[in-house]
Amino acid sequence: MPELRTERLLLRDWRESDLAPWAAMNADPEVRAHFPGVLTREQSDTAVARFQADLDRRGWGWWALEVRSTGRFVGFAGLDPVEDDMPFSGVEAGWRLARTAWGHGYATEAGRAVLDFGFEQLRLPEILAVTMAGNVRSQAVMRRLGMTRNPSEDFEDRTMPEGSPRRGVVFRVTPDQLAAQPA
């Protein structure tokens, strides 16, 4: 099972000790502001079990994200095939961090490691990232990673509750575009 290491981060298998901070993240309305809602502890635990099963089966997926200097769990990052019911296909890069980890550049650093893995190890021709149109923080990470958006790919995210913003956006990057970005 590959672990991904950056200067400050470790992307690794999930541990029992990750469950409580992961559940706290998923219960935080600010962390979940661009998702259909907060998750219960049971829903969070179920997600981790699914993430770890994918890592065990494929060797890649949604890794737990740890700060190397402290061993502190701060979220997740990784790659996953796009769900079949989406209006586009491919492999998606993503990240989600606890609020205490925001503003430190961790999402960009983890995102770069994930893209490098996807292109170098999996030999993917392209990687995409998806978020809600109002999630400007995540879109800023995507742009820092050299990803670009084509507004013609915007879509209605039907997982979002009625009456809430539902416009999703898609960003994409190829290995050549990534290589042209400063490290």
C-alpha cells in the first residue's frame, strides 16, 4: 500500500485514532458548507471503512492526511473514480481538511502529491476536481495546482438540498499542464 510523503504531510492508511477527529470534521457545518449536510458519527465511520477498503483493493483512493512533524490527523486527500451518475467521467482528485488545518497550504501540498501519484504511478491521461461554484477556497487550490475550468462543464449537483446552490464546477489538468506549474 503506497503512502505519499511531502515535505510536511503523510497520506496514509486510516487508523482507529482517525475516527473521532474525522467525525468531528464531518459534524462541522463550516467544513461541510459545500456538501449536502453534516454527517453523523456512524456515517463518518462508514465512509472511512469504504475509503480503507478501496485503498486495500486498489492501492489508491482517499488517504488519511497527517502532519508529519506532529502526527496530527488533519483530513483526507486522494483520488477516486467519478461516480457513474455524474455528467462527466474520469478520476477525481480531492481533499477535505479540518478547519484548524485551513490556511497552511496543506490542501495544495497534498493535492500536488495526489496529482503526481496519479500521473506517475497510475499513468492517468487527465485528472479532474469537482466542487460547488461557491467553494472559492477549493477552486483556488485547483488553480494553484494548474487545473483549469471550462464553464461549459458546469452541472447541477442533485445531491445538494432543494433551495440551496446546486451549480457544480469541474476543473481538469493533464500531466503536461502539471509539469508546466512551479513546484
